[in-house]
Amino acid sequence: MRISVKAKAGAKKESVLKTGASEFKISVKEPAKEGRANEAIARVLAEYFEVAPSRVRILSGFTSRQKVFEIL
């Protein structure tokens, strides 16, 4: 399953908000440096979908706020 994510790095608390059928707004505490925010978003998505973190991968938007993730 592919989902679109609007990311917010450096937030005060982590949150997941579903805005559409396959669209999410995700806030994470980690800064957007050296891929730490992307890793945190993948971890939060794994918790949300109740899958192993290894089953979540980023497909596009590595340096953008708009990202596409795949849940295997």
C-alpha cells in the first residue's frame, strides 16, 4: 500500500492525522537532518499500521515535506 505523507519535523510531540483515504499528516520530534526525521516517520507509521519497521520504506520525497511511503 502506498501512502502520501505531509511531514513536520522538529515538533513538540509526535502525532498522526489521517486526512484522506491514503493521506496523512505526521509530526515527529526529530530534526530534518541526516535522515533522522524520515526514520522517525517510518517508525511512527509502523506503529500506526501495526507492522514491523522493516516493512515501511520511503519511495520519494527524501528531502521534501511531501513524501510517499510504502507499507509492505
